[in-house]
Amino acid sequence: MSKRWRGCLLEIVETILLTVVIFFVVQHFVAQPYQILQVSMEHTLDPGQYVLVDKISPVFSDYKRGDVIVFQPPAGYSEDGQDIPFIKRVIGVAGDLVEIHDNSVYVNGVKLDEAYVYEGQPTVPLNGQSSWRVPAGDLFVLGDHREESQDSRVFGPIPKSSVIGRAWLRYWPLSNFGWIESAQYQDVPHAAASPVVEAPASPSPAASGS
């Protein structure tokens, strides 16, 4: 093989290796594609859509109420029988008192305006518990399709260490291309200065869920 062809082959190999390295770095540290396979975030995000999950901005800007996040669920939980990451909306952060009553969600005593909830469904407690104080390092999450969601009403607040990232861009299908906006909750005060309590032990997971 001539020097010219050896040089061309070397350049091709270097380009392929560089592409693989860049892809690995981007997917593991910057952004990761995620396919919506669950109905629990309808109609904010519908099954079959693809989103990009931002992994880097949470390092500089912590998760906040209203963010849509992707996370690894507690052991034993699944949606639609699929062992895949969950996607939900952050409702409460560390120190927040989250309460569910009168078919609505209250954070630190203020009723949330949740226009995104699927077909205006009421929010009701599951497993008997209706009040949670979110521990330090945890998040309280709910699905927008309340009647088809396994969320913190079932397994309690989740550790931030289980979160993969923030869903920030819907990129497929192109007809639904756009930013995924965080919900804004007006007049919700910061968490009370009362000490943060530990979350109760998570109940045993159901055999199947949605």
C-alpha cells in the first residue's frame, strides 16, 4: 500500500475514533436522547415522541418546581410493564410540604395552577398518604396524566442522585419540535424553616403499573 493510501486510511480511522469519542462524551455528560414510551405525561409529552435530556445544566442550576425530568425509578417499579426510566414533573423540592386534597395539589399551603394536567383530571392520593415533607436531596414528582401515573404518591420523594437529567427539547416528530418549558407556580413560598424530616419507607411496589 502506498504512503498516500496509508495516510488516507489513517485519517479515516482517526475521524471515526474522534466521532465515537465525541458521541460518547455528549451522550454521557451533556445530552441524551430519550423516547417517550409511557402515557403518564400526556399530553405534554405523548408516546412515540423523542426528547433530549440535558445532563449538564443541573450541575450549575439545580432542579426546580415545574421541571420535567427523567430518572431511574425505585427498584421494583415499572410503567406499562416496561423496565425503563420514568419521566415526570417536579412538584416539590427539599423542605417543601406537598399536600393533596380537594382534588388538587398544594405546596407550602398554596394551591398549584396546573393547566397541563391531562384533560383536567383531579389529583387524588394513592396508598392512603396525602401529605409529604420533601427531605434534603430529594424531589417530589407527579405525572401530568394523573390517572395513569406511578409517581411520588406511590413511592414517595425520589433522590436527586437517581435523576438522569432535565427534558428540555422535543425533537421528533418534527411537527412537535420545540422547547419543553418548565411550569411556573406563582406565589408558592419557599419551604418553611421547620426541620426537614426523613421520608417514610417506600411501600412495596405493585406487581405492575402505568
